[in-house]
Amino acid sequence: MRVFVAGGSGAIGTRIIPQLVQRGHEVIGTFKSTGKDKTLRTLGAESIMLDLLDAPAVLKAVTDTKPDAILHEATSLSGKLDFKHPDGAFAQTNLLRTKGTDALLAAARKLGVRRFIAQSYASYRYAREGGPVKNENDPLDSHPPAAMHEIYEAMSYLDRAVTDYGGVALRYGGFYGDPDNASERANFLDPVLKRLYPIVGNGDGYASFIHLDDAATATVLALERDVKGIYNIVDDEPAPVRVWLPVLANALGAKPPRHFPAWLARMVAGELAVIMGTQLRGASNAKAKRDLNWTLRYSSWRQGFPAAYSNLGKNPNGNRK
């Protein structure tokens, strides 16, 4: 197939494109930042500079390239997030998930492109009640944290728009596996290295992770099998913060995480930090493994964290920093 990958130069796009090329597909990758065209060409894709919020430009790009399928993997995240005001940090990504999705779907509809897959998200979203692990049929949180209201709305909009069209919304877990990525480094790795990511309260807030390479494999399988609907793309082991965070710290060569009472975390980092640390639910990958015949390279973060980060905390001589 000819596959149009919006956001092809991003963390997940640059993993998807090589797998598509290896499997014989022709790939058109979009980029927005100067210099990313070379990255895409090196990966074996045609490259197009494109602003997904420019609907006429999106229509022209899709019309000119005549793809058989469209993958929407575009986000806009870089640098450190403000966890007290995450909606502001995600403002551009929220637009890509709403107006950008609309532009791509309008182009797909006009050109008759029926295969459409978009990046959604599993973490933070399921109702904070009942068991700790949720599947795609379980309800989403009807009372999301106030600081994430716009983020939730944008993700729900994308899910509805894409599935109403007959496409696939892939609810990825928390991405990891790219220590050179500015956002991953600033918001995930550096706080752990500096012991600024504590276990809050009882540490019972669950997370579901997915290595970028495994996420890319699942995306390619979803494309080739022409499935529809919503899929959780996560690894086999949803886990509470008190379990996974010490493993990550150890993989990084960092000291064990501190423990904060909920009241202190609320005062320092806001209510969202307490919710993340004590209330979140994980996600099940049973449907994706069954329907996609998907085999993970890293079935758990227990193997994935050390594989991705074992050298990050070392100096050039191989000693821990």
C-alpha cells in the first residue's frame, strides 16, 4: 500500500516508517520542523512539509500523493510539562487531535481512503473505580482532573471521529524507549534521575506502558489487518507506581524514589500528581493481541526499561554518574 504517515518525523512515526518500508509499503511521511525531511528520506519515505491545521494544504497533500491508507501520529510535545496546568502544554496537541483529525478525515473522505488509523491514549483515561485494569469496553473517566479537561475532550473527540468513520483509534500506553527525545527525557527520565518523581501516598495509581518499537509493530499490524474500532496498545503488565518506579530508577542507576504523603504532593505538584500516584487504572492488551496476532518484543517494562535505559546513567567510562 501507499501509506500517508502524518507526524512521520515524530518518536512513533520514525519507528513505524522503517517497519512499513521493510514490509514492502510505499510511505509518505509528513514533517513540520526544518531538517526533518532528511530523517524521513533516510528511513525510506517520501517527505512532505505539512501543517495539519491547514486543511486546504492537507487536502492537497493527500490528493497529490494518492495514499491507500492514512496514519495520524502527529503530536506537539517538547520540553518539560507543567503538571499543575497540563492543558496549556498540550494546547497544540489538542488542536492536532481535533482540527488536525478533521482535516485528515475530510481528505480521506474526499479521496475515498478507507483505512485510517490515529494515535489515541489509554493512560489516565479509564474510570477511577472498580478493578485496576480496564479493557476497551470499560467506561472512561466521567470526571477527569480539572487541569486535564481539554486534553480529555480532545482525545475523546479523536476516538469518536475516527471510529465513526470506520477507522481505528489506537490507545497507546505511556511511550518509552527513546532517551534522546526531549519530552521523554524532561518529563519521565530526568525527574527519576534527580529523585523528583516520588511515590505518592500508597502508590496504587496504575500505569500501562509500551515500548515505541512494540507500539510501531502493533500499528503496522492494525493497518495490514484492516481492523476497526478502539484498541489498547499496551504491554502485558499494568502496574502501580510503587512497583514500576523503583525498577525504572534502578535501570537508570538512580537512587530509589522518595515517598511523599498525598497532602505534600498536592501542595507541591497539584491534585493531578495525587491522582496519578494513587487512583489511575491500567489497560488490558488482550483484544489487540488476539485480533492483531501481536507479539511484543518487551512484554513488560521489567525487561523494557533496562534495555532502553541501562546506559543512560553512565559516564563515557561505563561507571554510574
